[in-house]
Amino acid sequence: MDLQYHQRALQLAGRRSAAVSAAAVAALDELESRRDITLPASVREWYSLASAAEILRRHSNDDRPYRVEELGRPEDEEPDRPDPVASQGLLPFMIENQGVCYWAVRLDGSADPEVLVSF
């Protein structure tokens, strides 16, 4: 499958291609419906891949990318923290290995938003 946004990232990760996961696509559809959001096309493309979180994990500094089922609110996040999707329009997708920072994309309607890091 040729990717519009992430073909080069796969090449840099040593992969020629990646398979789309029907389960991941269903989870993304469910997330959009449940949260009443539209995911950026680049995020949808990446997280539609069967190995998306594993590739990020393998090429990070032992940081923990969220699985597709965790996008929007990870299972281990404290329940009294503000919801980043609703309160800030941010979709977190990875947490640093000691919990020092989060990586997120802004849900601003763009197809390929910048990645933000919060400390």
C-alpha cells in the first residue's frame, strides 16, 4: 500500500510497506463517533496500519505510544486530569517513558497537523 503521509517514515524504519488493519480502522471510526471529532488524515493513515504503535515504540527512547484503542484518553491516565481532546483540541498519541511529556496533534481541521510536545 502506498501511503500519502508516512511512506518515507516506513522506509526510515526499515519497512517497505505496512498492512492496513481492519480492526484499527474500526477503532478509529469508533473514536471519531464517540468523541464527535474528525481525525487528521495523516493520523488516520498512520493508525490504520497494523504495526503503527509498535513502529513508534521501536524507534523511540523507550517511550510509550498509545495503541489505537487508547487514542484520546489512555487507559492509565489519571481520571481527574482534564480531557485534552475536549479542553484543548489535542489528541495525545505517546507519553515519555517516565511520564515527563506527551506528544499530541492538534485537532484543528488540517490533514497533517504539527506534532506538539508538552512538558
